[in-house]
Amino acid sequence: MTACIVGLAHSRFGKLDTETVESLIVQVTNDALADAGIEARDVDEIVLGHFNAGFSPQDFTASLVLQASPDLRFKRATRVENACATGSAAVHQGLKSIEARQARIVLVVGAEQMTTTPGPEIGRNLLKASYVRDEANIEGGFAGIFGKIAGLYFQKYGDQSDALAMIAAKNHKNGVGNPYAQMRKDFGFDFCRAESEKNPYVAGPLKRTDCSLVSDGAAAIVLADVETALRLDKAVAFRSSAHVQDFLPMAKRDILKFEGCSLAWKQALANAGVTLDDLSFVETHDCFTIAELIEYEAMGLAPEGQGARVIADGITQKDGRLPVNPSGGLKAKGHPIGATGVSMHALTAMQLLGKAGDIQVKDARLGGIFNMGGAAVANYVSILERIK
């Protein structure tokens, strides 16, 4: 336990035409510092998670955080990127600085603006998170990558359309209560299960309701060492964190196993001295419903090929034994790439502080987070608990 979340902020996710990457960064920076009760001058380091890859004409964005206050001028500021796990990469970088005693207080910001980019270009940008040499021509863009994974899973373990629809319906139902979510509508199982004009197939067996949204948005957290945190109003501590990187080409691994995800969970749980049964809830990376299904197996909720039992038995429902994505997940909340991992940490902290409003999990004591970059290439797990 080397660091705590002492402040947080979250913009609404969605199509934010009146915002820019800069304005989103400035907004959550000021809000997070205010929430922490920390002055900008007291920040030792800034880490920005921003994927970009062509979404914004403004690159080299770390110093945009300084626009929030002249007192941030001359602070160390670095942008990090690790595909869809960019936000968690920023968080974990902040943890390392505190653990190395290079900083007492680190401001972590994640931001992305995607919706101002034309549709075909969005697809090309996202495919840059795949192994371009082999996978760039897969039909359907990045949805095609996971459509292929879903097709292979169906071939090996049978049609999982019911399970995917149940996951989509669960997350959309949860998202109704999330004021930051892009889509706050309970579609129900029947709509998510059936192909229709409003819910067509997108790639392989994946329908529109199986795919996360293209989004704009930002989130920020303030990290502090434990000694500093205990002097402030609130402290949500990292019991443990783990980062596991796997091969980029899908051809070099068994893509149905998400082995990097599994190893990251094992490391984080062992380092925290807990088991899955000790967790109150999990926020996991449901970029596509097939990802959440396989993640059930990778985290240890079910044996390989039996993830459908987890959702069918209601285990991961908000009132189940281990609620998964009480926020609505990427599926309902949205997925502004650089912001997603920071958002997961911010919303998990809200849960543990008892301040999650309509998405609050009852008696939340210990929260798990899994954020993934690419097709289970970058794998980050954090386990959080409130200590003040």
C-alpha cells in the first residue's frame, strides 16, 4: 500500500461537440484538485493518458494540463499511451513515482475526443491498436477483431448469443443510474438478443448492443502517498496493482484465453492478500460483450468455456455475489480511450466512499478493476479499499 486516491473528477461521456481535448482536461483537473482539497502548487507530478492516434490534431498534449492553473507551470508532466488501457497506464505510472518517493502528490488525467472524427477514420485509428501487419485488413475494423474472437469462441464452445445479450442488458440497465454515462437506457434482454434494424450485426456474431460506444470525455484522480492521504478528507488505497503485457499479434497466442488478463488478476490478488470472494464488485473492460464473457473465465469466476454460467446465474448482476460493471461499463458509459482507465479508478473510488448514488453497490469495501489495451495485450488490474 503505497498510494491513495484523495480526489477525483469525471466529465459526462458522450458526443461533446462544445468541448475540446483541452477544455475537458482543464475541467477535470480543476475539479479533481478541488475535490482533494489540494492546491495546484502542491502537485509534484502530472501524468496524462491520451491515446489520440489521429483523433485530435493536437498531439504532445501533456502540457495542456498546465492550462488549468499557472501554479502547474514547471511541474513534471508526461503523456503515456497503451491503447485502450492508456488511462490505467497513467494511473500506474503515478503509483510508481510515489512508490519511488519521487513524488508525494501526483495528478493523473485521462482524456479523449473521438466523435469529431469521421466514421471510417475512427475505424482506421482504432485498428492501430492491433497488429497492423496481420490484422489491419480484418473486415469491420476493431469490432472485426472481437467479432473474429467471438466467432472462434462460438465454434469451440457453442453459440453464446444468449450470454452476450444478458451481459449487454445488464450493463445497459446499470448505466441508467450513472449520470456520467453516454447511454442511459435499459434496453432489456429481448432487444439485445434479437437482430433488428436498430440492432444489426456489426461483425461476426456481434450486434450493435455488443459493442462499446465512440465517445468524448475525461476523468482525473489525485494520488498521494499514504502519510499525506491520511491528513486529507478521504483516502482510497491501492491494496495492489499489476500490469502484464502480452504479444501483440493474435496469431502468437490462444486468443480465447486472455492469458495476460488471468496473470494480472493472479498477481494483483496475491499481492493484496485477497481472493475474488473478498471483492465487493469489479469494473472490467467490456469493450465488446465477448470480452466481458472471456474475462469472467480469466479472472477465475468460471472454467474456460463456461463463462455463460456466470451471467446466467446472476452472479455479476448489481445485486449478485460479485457485481461486474455497476457503472454500466464501457458498454453504456462510453469508451473515450485515454479516459477509460482513469474513469474506472474514479468510479471505483466513488463506490468505496459510498458516493456512487444510483449505481452504489451495497456495503462496498473492496473494488477490483481490469482495464485492457488491444485484444488482451495490455492488462492492468488494481485492487482498491477505503482507509479513510
